[in-house]
Amino acid sequence: MLRKQDALDESAWGKSRGLDPERPPYPLVRHLLDAAAMALHLWDIYLSENQRVRIAEGMGLGGEPERARALVGLCAGLHDIGKLSGFQFCSRHGVQHLSAELRADSEKMSADRVSHDVAGMAAAAEVLKGLDFEEDKELKVTQRVAEIIGGHHGRFHRAEDGVSPAFLGGDAWSRQRVTHAAAVHEVLGFPVAPESFKAPTAVLVTGVVILADWLVSQETYLRRRQRELEPSLAEHFRRSQADAPQLLGDAGLMPVPLERKEFAEAYGIVGEPNPLQQSVMDELPTAVGTGKRGGILLVTAAPGDGKSETALEAERVLSQRFGTRGYAFLLPTMATSDQMHGRITRTLLNQSGQNAGLTLVHSMAWLNSAYADEGLAGEAVVTCDGDEAAAGHRRREADMRPQRWLRGPKRPLLAQFAVGTVDQALMAVLPVRHNALRLLALSGKTFIVDEAHAYDPYMQVLLGRLLNWLGAYGVPVVLLSATLPASVSDRLVKEYLQGAGHSTKALRKRVFPAPYPGWLYVNAESGQCTQMSEAQRQEQARTRHMRLGVTVEQVVHGSQGGARNRMAVIERLVQPVAEGGGGTALVVCNTVGDAQETYQRLCRKFDRRSHAEGGSVQLLHARFPGDVREERTCDVTDGLGRKGPRPRRRIVVATQVVEQSLDLDADIVISDLAPLSLLLQRAGRCWRHENHWARYGYPEGGGRPAWADGPRLVVLDPMAGGGTVPVQWGEVYSEFLLGATSRKLAELKDGTISIPDDVQALVEAVHGDGKQFGWDDPGSPAGKAWVAHTGKETAEKSMAGLRAVFRARTVAQLVELHHLEGEEDEWELSTRLGADSVRMLCAFVQEDGRVTLDPEGEEPLPSVSERERVPAAAVRKVMRRTIPVRSDWLHSSDGDSVSPPESWAEHPMLGDLHVLYQPVQAGTVQAVHVGDKALRLDEDLGLVRG
């Protein structure tokens, strides 16, 4: 217990760097009280009911939420207790204001460089004992609180990695740690230790602590409090509580209730909900029933069947029942995320959610035109004062990390509504910094994953591991897919249920088949399954029925093949569009190089005007600068979207960027051979809105061209007739899947696919777990392809299993969330195998030596002195012109030849760019040799490599 003479010493400082140097640093105890007050406000306002219940249950306080609330506040109020150590001497300004007593007891203190989070973890047991957390009774609880203190900078540590007693100081320092903790303990009402403290619960509490710390560490806020210190700690705490709502609101994290509207008004859609959507509205509430711990909903339907709106209607039901607030809507690519962000924005506005926090969450989200420059500079956050990283590049990156989270009104996953790539969520189950914060962000929302079929085995394992954690937290989950193999959906459902507490042994005896089209709901608590009613399922199938004509064209790549030459076949197929009755055609290529060549040939043949000049032939792929790609995506979606106006003639040449979530309708789709599930996705862009237009009218009173007598997919198959995979395709797709698809297409009866009736069977035939290879001739090319395919899948699954954090209910110590060696951070662990990429800026070297962003030489490359900060607008201008390229393109290059300007070296974004310095001679841009290839940015073609 505390002795009366142990007066609290406010000379111990908590924040110094970035504050007024003419005043004493901000006292540590004040910062601890700020964090505790903010944590209480986060509990009251930011956390969802589901999160509060899970945290209380994990502490053994299921019926005592107020006790759980106070303990969360205590964890936040103790987070920086390790700063009462040798940390105090890392700031000259701070040392000058230390009391004589603390300085006198510092003679034997170690000068070791130790992070204060680790120091706090080491001192936690002593501190908690001083608060009457008895060692013998609450040893596990004490260890858990110590882990939270040690993890508040985003990375958990081992207890045995502690600090030397000398770093923690002598008796005076020990007494002050207990005294500071007692001050926090008192304002919180002297909370007592909980009965238990489960690891998954402690992860969520760590997330609350991190968020609370960051919110009260904003520089402008600290400067104001530094100037106006209240005379007593009790008054200071009351002021901190009064300030918390404003800080939360300014951060864009204040929850906003939506005005739920009728279907058509909510989504801006003409007409009534389709049977699938109506079934979720009518039948899902009964299926959910009185469950209390979440559930998982799998929705299967053909492309274009309104699965996105179905998911949002399901979210209404699930969030109301399970106490979640908002949703995370996650997709496979940045392009699809960008488009969905626009759709969700309109949906929220339709429901009076204009003040709701909505973010676009992917690595380049802030470059989207929806983000204003003033939101990029952000609020400076005083995260640490010298003990978290070495000087130089890593130091700058450590400083920038929270700014990426707290950048004006724009939030990532923490926002009430988040739309982005699934990668950002998968980071939650990789051993990267702040994975606890990501889990906190996701555990309060309904979790929606679109295009669940679009992820490779590596990502499927990571997704399964994330579902396991969400199941443990009782988070409702919605998975959407048009072509998901039953074996994959079954594994994902079982991962979720295992996290919810079902035994592996019991789950092994069960299967979870989903109807197609339709939905399957599985209750997390009971494991009970409910399917969409058969009557509604049949009505959905009838309403959406379409007989897709499939033509397989045997083609030869390159310059040979005569009439079967790939380009000759494409020219013949699009001729009715270009020279006949008009209409729209979508040509989907497997590589950017093929798309560029195809576009050039079609332009020369039919319309020499470029895309930018309004030509009838358009080109879209991923190797355009970001701003150009965004503009071209809008051009394509406007021309081939539902609302129109429809162009009289339009041929869009594209890559895989159009096969997922882009709402396109073409009169004919022509595609390179691809795995069958992806061909079905591409075919989903053919006559996508026919049923809607047939009922409500075509845009501007038009219609299909006379030559388009039905939906038609043409597959350009180089493997037909014994051919091989083109060399330039490389490893884009598995040779085994391509071969299996080619053989399956050859077996189609009458050359048609009945949608949706045939879809699931076709997917299972190529992508399912069934027997797919006859071993009569294992040395055949097909046999070798099968061995290579299964070996690669096994390796990817194994790699994901090794990298992912452990399943929620198997975690004993929080350090297991960072089980890999080293200081792995988000840029060091990938959510996609083989997807390592870098961002390249294509700059132009003028004849007078100036380096510019444009070939005309009118926009100079931004450059600043060492002490200046690059303006946010300049950073945006540069980054919006970058292009993602494979990192192995640069392996054989001279590093200096593609290095950014020296003045960018310390910038956390610009410093990581690779710059292609293209000479401009007589107004013509010259190619640059990088390794054995030449690179050149062409205004019309994008980045050309050859």
C-alpha cells in the first residue's frame, strides 16, 4: 500500500518533443490521465455493444460492464508507466526539469537504450502489487496487463526480454511508478482485478489503449494542455473527460446512426429487390433468431445479381441483432475498392449518413480524388521521444506511422464504414505492428468480403485465420461469391466456427453446402444452418436465367497461324462493332503486353484516334499512372455502365482489372483462355443488365445491335488442338487450370452455359477438391502440370500457415501475435505471395537537364531542402503519377539509375519510389534500359516494357 509520504512528483515528464520549449515538458501523470479518460470515452461511444460484451466476458465480468470499463481505463492509464525509468534522460529538456530527488537516485541507472514499453512491461508486476492486485491470486491478470503495457506501441514482447533493474532506477523511481499508478487508480474508482483475462480480450484492450494514446498525443492538443495545467489531478482528469468527445469527433471516429430507408431509396436503384435480396430481408431475421455471438452468411449468385446490395441488407439484420456498428466492405483490388467506395458513399448519403466516417482503405487510398489535399498533412502526433527507433530513415518512418492512421477526417479500418482491399484486413493476422489495432477496428463492425473466390490459396489461409479471430469475437461475417468452390467455402465456415468455440473434431464430421444461387447462414453459437428457401431460390434462378453462348476459337499467338492468328480472330470478331451495326465489345487479355498490342492493332485497323481523343477503341490496365488509370476506369464504367448513355461503337481492351466488381455490360465478351472461374467472371460483363433494361427500358431508348442476338463469350484458346501456353503469359495462371478449363469447354453441350444452373458444377469440375487427374500417364504434360499446380498450392498454404498468427483460442501469450523474429512491419510481410511490387515514377529529363513530371517540361519534379517538408499537394501530385511494377524488373539494374532524388531520401513515401529517368530528345521521349528490357511511358499505351 502507498505510504502518505509518497507524494507524486510531476517533474517526471511524458511528452516533450514538439511542445513549447519555453515551458516544462508535459507531466507523465497528466498524459496517463488523458489516456485513461479517452479510453473510458472510447468504451462509452466508440466501441460497439458487441465489443463491450466480448471484453467484459473475456475478463470474467459478463454481468459487470462497468468494472470492465474501469479496467480498460486502468490499462490505458498505465500504458506509459515505463517512462519512469532511464527513459527520462533521453531528452535534455526533460532532464533539466527533473526533481532533485529523482536525479539523486539516478546515479546508478543504466544508460542502456531500452524502449519504455518494454520497461513498463517489466515494472508492471511491482506497480499492480501496489494497487492490491495480489500476486498469488491474479498472477495471470498481472501478466496480461503487463503484456498490454508492453504492446502499446504496436508490438508485443516476451516477458524474458525484460530490462536490467538498473534501467528502472532505485527506490525513488519505484515509489513514483506506484504513486503515478495510484493516481490513475483513484480517479477510476479503485477498480479491482478481474477474475480472468483471456488473450483475445487483451488484444482488443491493447487496441483501445493504442487508439486512446494516439488521440491524446496530438501535438495541438498537448500544446494547449501544456499551457493550461489544472491545479489538481482531479480537475485535470475532469477536463480530459470533457475534451474527449471533441478529439474523437475531430478524428472522424464519432459513430453516426443511419436513417434506414426502403430498398430502392437506400441504394438509388430503380425497381424492387430481386428474390435473393428479398429473401435476405424476409428470411434472414428468422434464421438469426436470438443468437448472441454472431454468425456467418455465405451468399452465392452469378455476377450482376446484386450481391453487394444483398450484403448491405444482411448487414442491417446482423448489426441490429449482434450489436455491431457499421461495416468493413473488402474487395480483391484497389480498382474495385475505388468503385465500391463511390457506391457506398452514395448509399450512406441516401440514408443521411453524410457525417459518417467512411474511408477508402488500401495502400494508395489517399491518392483517390475523393481525398482532399488538406486531409493529407494530418495532425502531428507526439508518439515517442527518442527511444523507439534509431535515427535516420527508420526514425522518420516511425514518426509517420500514426499520422497514417490519424490523418484529418480520414480514417482507415477504424472508421465506422470502411471500403478497401482485403489485404488491409488480412494484416490483422500477420505478425506486423499494430495488428491489435486492426483487430479492434474489425471486431466492432459487420465484416463483408466480396469476390471471396478471387484469392489464391495463400490468401485463403490468411482469410480463414482472420475469420477464426472474428468468430472468437462474435463478429457477423458476410462472404459474397459468384464462383467459390464448395471445398473452400466449407473450410472458411469451419475456421469461423472453430474461433467461436466449436471443436475441430465435431466440425470434421460436418459439411456446410451453400445453395447456388442463394445463401447459407450458420449460427456461431449453435452451429445451426439455415438456407434460403427453395421457392425463393428457384425464383432467383428463373429471374436471372440466361443461356450464355460460348464459342472456343483455337488461336495461335505471335505472327503465325494465318486465319487462326489471335489478332486476326479478334479483328474478325469485333468487325460488326467497328464497321457494322455498332455496339460494345469487351476484349480481356491475360497480360498488359498483350492488351497493348491488341489495342494498337485494333486502332490501326478500325479507328486511329487514341483513347484520349475519344476513339472508339479504349485501353485499360494496371500499368498507367494512377491519375490516368482512375480517369480511364471512369471512362469505361460510364460507357458500359447501367445508366448510360451507351456509345454507338465501343471496343474496350483490358486486362483482369475488369473481371471483378466493375459494373460493366458489353454486347460480346472476348477473352483469352483463363481458369474457368475467371472466365465466368469475365462472362458476367456480358449482357449484365439485360433483365433490368428489358423491364425498365434501355438507356436513352436504345437497344442491342442487330448482330447481338444473345449473350456470347468467345474464348481464345491457344491450348485447343494440342497447343501450349504462350511464353509471354509466364506464370500468370496455372497451366493445369488452363488445361482443365480448355478440356471442360470442349465438353460443353450445344456450346452454351445455363446461368446460374450450370455455374457451380463447372467451378467444381475445374477448381474443386475432387479427383481431377488420371494417373495412367503421370509423365505426360498434363500430369506434370497437375504436380506443379498441387505442389504450388501446398507450398502457398504452408507459407501462410507459418506466417499467420496463431488461432485465437490457442494464443497463450500475446507475444505469439509477433512470433516471427525481427521487427517485421507492414512493408516487410506480404498478404499476397509473388505479388512483391514497387512503385515507379516515370520522370522526364529535358535537354537542359531539368527533371520534370511531364514530357513537355512544364511541371518540375518537387525538391525541398533537408529541413523543409514536402507539401501534401506535391506528394499527391507525384504519387498519383506512380505505377506499380514487379520488383524483379529492377533486380538486374543499377540501383542508382532508378533512385529518387536525394532530397526525397528521408520521406516515408517518396523515399521508397523508383524513378525512371526518360530522356526527352527533340520532343520525343526515349526508352530507358533497365536490366535486359527497355521501359518507356507512352501517353496512350501506358508503361511499355519490351
